[in-house]
Amino acid sequence: MIELIPQTQADREGLNPMLVQSVSPYLNPAHVLSPPRDWLEAMVQGDIPWPLFRLRYKNMLWKRFRRDPAPFYRILEASEGHRKLYLSCHCLTSVCHREIARDFLTLLRASPDYRRWREERPSLWALPFHPAGLVEHPMARA
Ligand SMILES: [Zn+2]
């Protein structure tokens, strides 16, 4: 399950940082869901209307996805079933690109390609030993 949360609330509630991904182009410009900073600034200044931003951003996500689907699939995997993943941002606008990102991810989750990726992926958590260099899985802490 993917939830949207303001960064300030994530900080205040002390959410496990492993479960919160900032998709702000200011805090985390390298994130696969972060739009270019100047697009958001143009929107705040009124130079780009929301529907145009939406279109451009969705296009950008498709391009990134076609280049490398794995980061998108990993987000989906980390938010399967009851697992919660929070996308955070601090927005200056009344609308946030995270809503578009979540719709995009919902679409991907339903795709046969994603299901195939999951089936073909070895289950890391079934391994008898925790290979060095693997990031600790958030569920392993609970
Ligand atoms: Zn935002």
C-alpha cells in the first residue's frame, strides 16, 4: 500500500525512515519519481498549468520506466499487500506530483510485466544466510 505523507508529518511521527521515500526534487533529486526542480518552480510561478505538468511528468515517468523498470518494481514490491510505503514531499503547491506518481504505480502494479518480474525474482528472504551488502529489509525489524 502506497501512502502519501507530508515530510514534516513523517518527521513528527518518527516513521521508520526505511518506510519513507522522499520524492522531492529538492531533498531527493535522484529518486526515480522526482520531477525536475524547475518544472515545479514553473508551476508555482504559474508558468505551467497543472494539467500540462501532469502530462509532462507522466511522460517522464514512462520514459524512465522504459529505460529501467526495476526501481519502479522495487517500490511496488516494498508496498505489496499490507506493507506500507510512504512517499513524502514538501510541496509549495496545493497539488503534488506524488498523486500522479501513485496513479502511475497503481497502473504498473496491475500489469502482467510486473507480476512476471516478481515471479522470476528469487525470494531474498528465503535465503538461509543474509548476504553481505544487502540492505536490511524493513519487515525484518518488526
Ligand atoms: Zn510535492
